[in-house]
Amino acid sequence: MSEDDKGKRFLELIDEQNNLQWSIIEKLYSLISTEWKSIEKQNEIESLVEKHSTITKELNSLDVDGSIL
């Protein structure tokens, strides 16, 4: 992957990660409002956190040579 492609992918991942973070915050707020009783919200948060983790791993793999960050 070229440095230009890495840079573009990096920006795409950062944008997606940011959107996931806001979704996690929204779901947590909603779950807190239900006094932590919504299994559906708990599952949604778990899924979002897993996606966030996957993106973080990919971001870290893009910088194996220290060229992006």
C-alpha cells in the first residue's frame, strides 16, 4: 500500500472511529436513562465497541513503519 493510500485509509478510519465514538456515547446515555435495564442497548454498545476495536487495530497496523503518525 502506498503512503498516499495509507494516508487516505487513515483518514477514513479516523472518521469512522469518530462516528462510532459518538454512537457509543449516545447508546450509553440511553442505557443510563433506562437504569441499565435494556439488553438491546447493551448489545448495541458491545457491537459498537467491537467495531471501534477493529478500527483501532487497523489504524495501528497502517503505522507499522512509523510513517503516518
